[in-house]
Amino acid sequence: MSITGLITALATPFRDDGALDTDAWQRLLALQLEGGVQGVVVAGSTGEAATLSDDEYDSLLRSAVTTVGGRVPVLAGTGMSGTAKTIALTRRAAANGATHALVVTPAYVRPTQEGLKAHYLAVAEQGGLPVVLYNVPGRTGCDMLPETVAELARHPNIVAIKEAVGDTGRVKALLELRSDSFTLLSGDDGTAARSMLAGADGLISVASNVLPGAYRTLCDLARAGEREAAEAWDARLEPYHHFCGVESNPIPVKALLQRLGIGHGLRLPLLPLSAPHHAAADHLAADVGALEELSSH
């Protein structure tokens, strides 16, 4: 399955008592498929993976694989700070039916670029799934440089990168690495249109949890090179790009989902959206239906 287009980094819905909300999870998955997403990520950082038990991880992934039914790729977040643990979790994801592993750079330990290469090659060779690299230095404290990516992209089991550094120079360097077997995905909603207009292959999005159809339209327009239409649509979505960053992800997007009746709150150490942002959340949630109606999916 190709890793291109709109892929939603799924939030994990919880009930009031903090348990998994399996009904809300199914509604969220259905919303994504109806909106035309081209892939989903289970148990990434947006999914509060650090708070999930092993049984919860397995349950979420198995149910997503069953519901999706092979229509789109199901990426599992498997990145850990240690290589052996990452390999073990990648194998676990494979056993649960994931199609790809989304492997973030090891947080906190800050390996060298040579260490990153050794880490990812070991996961690619021993984990049992095609690997999507994930670089988000603002969260991990570890920046995987384009020259490192260039070496990793030669491995046949490393198939894409989700790059959350959205500056023009970084995107330009990574675009040179694209091939039939290695794709470039934006990991930043706010700069994704610009990256795709420059040639990036898609977006792994947070805000598409609530607006899958609208973000699919954005991706389609930008990937088709329809600059004026893409930029106009991007401007309509900018308030959602911005709002999803007003507090730590996934606090804002879960506030929107809650207003749409999908899930209740987060797990510690994350807290619900701060009161000063409630009015914005109310306003944006009220516009979701209209924006989805305007999209073509």
C-alpha cells in the first residue's frame, strides 16, 4: 500500500472514567473512512500512546485493522527510546495486523546521527514491518538530518518519512530523496500545503481527526499543483491549524472531538483544554459540519 495523501494521526477516545471508549473509537474510524482519508495512524503521540497499556494498544490496533478492512494503510506507532524495545513493539504491531510502523526518533536519549542510522536499520531489518521514519525534534530533542535520511532511504524496508520540520530548506533537501519506493509526508498541518505544492507526497494530520474531508480536499488540491485553490482552502483551514497548536497535542483536537461527541478528555499528565480557549473551540466545532459539506469526499 502506498503511503501518500491524507493520513490521520488518530486521537484515542476515552470515557469519563478514563477507560477506552470503544464505541467512540469506532465512530472516529468511520468518520475518517467516510471523509476519504488514505491512511490512519494508531497509537502515535496524538493517540496518547505513552498512556496506553499493552492490552489497550493491541485492542485499538486490532479493531482499527478490522474496521478498515484493507481499504487504507494502518500505521502503528512503535517508536521507543531504546532499539530493542522498538523492535519488540514493531513485531507486536505486525502481529496485530498493522501494515506499517511509524517510528519516531528516540526521545530524550539524543543519539548521534550514526546512532540513528543503526537504530533504524535494526528496526527495518528485525521489526517485521515497512518503516516510516518520523522526525519531530520539538518533541524528542533529536533531529534526524537529511543526509541521515538519505542513507536510510536506500534500505528497501524504509519507505517514507514524516517530517515535522516545516521550513523550506528542510523540505527542499528531503524532496530530493523522493522515489517510487520512498515518499515524503508533512507532519505539520500549518505548512503542509506549501510542502505538497513543492512536491511532498502527503500529510499525516492532527486536525483531520475532526475534518477528514476538508483535509483530504487540501491534500488533493496541493498534490495536483492547483496552487490558487490549495492556498485558498488552506486559508479556510488555518484557524484549525492554529488551534491544534494552542496547547500540547492532542489537548486541542480532543476538545474539538469532545464537542462533536467523540470521547471525553485525556489521561494524565495531560489536562483538558484551558478555559481561555473554550470559546475558540466552541466556534470551530460549530463550523465543522459546514466545512465538511464543502469538501468533495
